[in-house]
Amino acid sequence: MKYSQAELVRRIKIKDPIAYEYMLSKYTKIIYCLAYNILSGSHSKEDIEECVADVFLDAWIKIAEFDEERANFRTWLLILTKYKALT
């Protein structure tokens, strides 16, 4: 199954577990790469993986804060990653 950005966001907002799995499959690599770039010098692989998992959980919980008019979903996830990694 493939979702458009709007459909993915809509389905996450209604807490569709299939959409969550799709989000994981589509964005894990890019989220991991950013988290790795920020954290690899001072954190373990497990810490980086935990950061990635936390980003997806945050996206699931905070999806109502995502504004499609102002941002691309991928960009929003990367911003969540940056802030999660730096805190």
C-alpha cells in the first residue's frame, strides 16, 4: 500500500496502525541518518535507535500539530528528529 502525504497524515490522525507501519517503512532510513549524524559522536547505536523510535512515537502523538499548509510531512519529521536528538 502506498499513501500520498495527505492520506498518510489523515490516516495517522485517525490512529490507523497500517499508516503507522507505512510511516515507519517510508521514513525510518532518513530519520535514522539524521539522528546518526547528530548523535554518533557521543551516543551508542542503541541510543540512536531509541531516538528514532521516539520520533515516530512523537509524530503519532503530536500529529494534530502538523500543518499541511505550512510544512511537508517529511520535513516535519526531520524537525522532530533534530529536536529529539538535541535534547
